[in-house]
Amino acid sequence: MSFSDKFFDKIEKKTNVGKDTILNLASKIQKSDMKNEKTLREVIQELGKMTGKEVTKDKEDKIINAVINDNVPKDVDKFFN
């Protein structure tokens, strides 16, 4: 998967998370079972810490439900337009 620097710039502007941090997290995610609730909770908590955003238990549950049930858009770039 290849993303342009423009894509990473958009993410960094919105989240204050740099390209290297994103790529390291992506590598970790690729090696993980993203249908495993415990793994998902760890990733969500890590993302919250990285971005300085609080993720409530309710929001965390909704994210996990969406991921497990394949209700996540396949085109991530749409999140940043």
C-alpha cells in the first residue's frame, strides 16, 4: 500500500501525529488480529493517546462493533477530505 506525502500531511494537520508514528502503528496493526476485541481496544487506546483525544467507553464499543462487523469504509482517504 502506498500513500502520498500529501495524504500524510493531511493526517498530521488533523491529528498532530507524524508519518513515522503512523507507519509504525500500521505495521503493528498488520501483524495483529483486528477482529480480536482486546487487540482493537489496545489500538484504540494507543491512537487516543497519540492524538490527545479522549475515547469514551461508548465510543470505543461503537468502533469495535464497526470493525468486527466490517462496517468501516475501505477508502481511508475519505476520512480526511
